[in-house]
Amino acid sequence: MKILHVISSVNPVGGGPIEGVRQLAPVIRQYGHTIEVASLDSPDAPHVKRCFVPVHPLGPGLLKYRYSTRLVPWLRENAKNYDIVVVDGIWQYHSFAAWRALRRSDTPYVVFTHGMLDPWFKKTYPRKHLKKMLYWPWGEYRVLRDAAAVLFTCEEERILARQSFRPYRCNEEVVNYGTAGPQGDPQTELDTFYGSHPELRNKRLAIYLGRLHEKKGCDLLIQAFAKVLATDPDWHLLMCGPDQVGWKAKLVAMADRLNIANRISWLGMVSGDMKWGALRASEIFVLPSHQENFGIVVAEALACGVPALISNQVNIWHEIQQDGAGIIAKDDLNGTCAMLRTWLQMSSSQKSEMRQRTRGCFQQRFEIHKAAETLIKTFCNIRAGRNSTL
């Protein structure tokens, strides 16, 4: 099959959707299929030139909606060259453009909402939700309604997606989703990390990995660290991820007020051996998120044998709890403190057992080949169904 992903941007700083495509692309190719991307990036954007798959940059998209006059004509002209189109994400022009171009096409399209229908956004940003309600009936509702399938990465996401907008009608399908584990030499990855941060050797590290964003609960983690771990000088917090919304300054000021500024390292966006080394060096991974569709970084932590301390707003918390691969609590300060205290109170043997379960959980549920196989099967079934009706 020849697969086209339609996405707002291939900039890796955006995380989420493009990271999923990046993880899946090499595995999909191993099965003999090809992947290309159509985006609303400017053709001369550096991240386009560095992209891991062929990109058709049809921007630059205007404003936050990223409108472009080029996308619909290009899709109409080129859709016949692909077996299926995957729309990654909604609420920006690329999804509506795919509907306009493909709803009567012989080439089917599917949609990954990537958690963007979660009711958390409705509760947290009511004004934005009102604007989305006005747009919904003639925009994203039709995008989802006419898709061959709307793909959800877990059952929790599928159920939550029904709670935000009316009318709501689509062909729902839950598919495996996942990521690749570390492929390099563990010692090399650790050496890379400690080579850049020798002051962190022999520290007990708690790691946060993701965008610095309000919905991720970064502020809860800093406050909980101050309450629970600050009295032990061996503990240190790694904050790894890009600051897309200018929140870092407030978080740094918070850490300063709590007298733990020297106990936190702000590493920015990490990748490759540095990322894997940081995970391997860490004792626990902590994500007290208020909303998390899947959480590729959670699966990556598990792949490294690092227990996941996550809120019950991370949609894969059921699976992690069932496998005993982490600790779950509410997405508030008390819950975040409780997760840290629970870890501290566990015996050495209990911690060791949990570390062992993390890798089993990853292999059974989130390893990238399982996700690729599920997607390929889903795409083939859609193509077969479409061809039988032509």
C-alpha cells in the first residue's frame, strides 16, 4: 500500500501526531508499504528538509488555523496515487481540506483525532469550546462523519470522544498504538547523558518528558517534588521538553519560591541517545497530566524499565495499572504527592518487581510492531470494503 498522512506540520516540536508518524514509518516500510506526508509547512522550513519521509509542503498555512489554498487542489489531483489517506489531528485546516477533497474520492480517508475531542478541553477552555461548537456542524463533524473510520488509540479515548460535541456520528475503531523502544547500546546512551550532565551521577532522578504545557501538570509535579522529595538531597528532577507556550519562566519562578531551583535541571527537548540515556538514568517517570490521549513518552519509559507514575487522565492508565507497571492517582496535588510517597514506601523487592513488569507491559501492549500490524490490517480491510462497493 501507498499511504499518505495529512498533517498540519512535520515540526517535531509539536510532538504527538508527527511523533506517531515518525515512529510508525520505518516499521510500516519493513512490511513493504510506503508513507508520504502532505503538510501545511512552508517548503523552505528546516524541519521539512530534515523530515524522515517524503514531504509535500503545501503551506505556509495562515494564522493558527493554517489555511492554505494549495492543499485541496493538490489532494484532488494526487489522491489517486495513494491507497489510503490518514488525517492526523483535527481543528486545523488540513482535516477540513481532506474532507473537501476526498469525500467523493475513490481513495478512502481515516482520521486520528489524537485526543482532540477529550472533554477536558471543554471544561478548561469554555470560550474556545464555544467557538469550536459554532465550527463543529459544518467542519469537523462532517470530517468525522464521512471518514471510512475514526481511529482511537484506546477504549478510554473512544468513550471520552463522545462527550464533547453534538451531533456526533462516525465509524469508530480502536487500534493498537505504540512506539519503538531504544535500539542503541544502553551504556552508550547512559554515557551520553552523564557526559553532558556529570553532576547528576549518583542522583536519584525523577523525569518528566514532554511539552511544558498547562495540561501536562508540570506545576503539580514541581509542587509535589517540593513537598515529598525536597528533604532528601539525593533526589533530583529532570524537566525535559520544549517550551511552546512560554510557561517555563513561571515554572522556574515557582521552583525558586519553593526553594528547589537547584534541584531541577531544565534540559529542553531531548532526543536520540540523550533521551534514552536520561530515561535509563531515572528511577521514576512522572506525568500528572490533566489530559493525555495516549502518551508515547509513557510507553518509552516503560520500554526502558522505568515505572510510570501517571494520573488517571492519561488514557492508558487502565492498562498500566492492570500490568502493575506503575502507580496511578488523580490529577491534582494530593494525587501527585501520593504517587511519590507510594514509591518511597515500596520495598526494594517491590520496586524491582515493578521495573520488571514495565518491560512486559511495553512488549505486550505498546511495542511499535503490534501497532503497525493493527493499522495495516485496518487499512487493508477498509480498502477491501471500498473496492467491493465500487
